[in-house]
Amino acid sequence: MAETRERILDATAGIMRKQGLARATTKEIARAAGLSEAALYRHFRSKEEILVRVMRERLPRFIEAIKDLPSRVGRDPVPDTLVEIALAAVAYYSEAVPIISSLFSEPEILVRHQQALREENAGPQLALSALSAHLRAEQRIGRLSKALDAEAASALLLGACFQRAFLRQFLGTRAVDRDEKRFARKLVSALLR
């Protein structure tokens, strides 16, 4: 049972990466997974649920890094944590941008995806909230200046990572400096100045 679910998610992720969201029909997902369309619905309520699960479970570990933030308060140096989050965000957004972008070309699919995000309590706003909460927690224990606006800093960090991923996808990998660690360190240094 779990093996079939994993095959469905793997097949969907592969289609979304190689062919785009528009091609990720239930028929194509089932074909790629070697299943019937009916088998998809034994594991997922809808195509949108499959897409949300792919975003959560099959893209780079950004979501896990965000979920781990509460346990890192007071533990690791703040700049190190933020560099790690930036690196995870760029990797995640680099794979997510082509998938997410295709949602905007299909308004009906976008509405269904938004509904699925609400039902799953998922979405990009949660990363902003979690990162802001982490920064505020670090401020409360005196490891981060209270002058820093936690919400603005979170939006700037994640927005810069999204922009970097977007440029890489839109202009090609050669258009953006490939040294991710240097990018992340410079970004965090600018935020914390």
C-alpha cells in the first residue's frame, strides 16, 4: 500500500519536472506509475492532493529545515542557521518554480490547488511564519538584535532565494553565479548588519 503511494508520488514528481504541471494529468500519472487511474484515488482524494504531497515530500529538504527551526533556537549560531535555510530554500525553489509557475497558466487548476493547500494546511506563507517565529525567539533570548524586523527579514531572505531560483530557471544556470554558499553567506550578512 505504502509502496504504491510512493510510486504515484515519484511518477507525479517526474512528470512535473520533465513535462510541467499541465501534463501531470491523472491518466499520465497512472501510466507513469504503472497503475490504473482508479488506483490513484485509493491513495489520494484528488489530483491536487497528489500535487501538494509532491511539493511537500519530493522536493529538496526545505520544508524539513523549516519544521526543525523551533529546536534550533539558542542552539546553533543564528547566521549558520540562516545560511542553511537559504541554501535549502534555493534548492527547493529551483525545483518548485517551474511547477508553481505552470499553476498560473491554468486558473481553474490554481483555484483547486489553493483549496488543496488550505485543506492540507500547507503553502509558502507557513515558511515565512516559521522563519519569523524563529527570529523572534532568537531575539527574546538575546542572540539577535531587537532592532531587526523579523517579518521583513524573513521575507527578504526567502524572497531573495526565490528570485535566485527564478533567475536560474528563466535565464539558465549560467546566468547566476553557481556558488550557493557564497550567495547564502552574503545574503545573511546583509540581513543581519
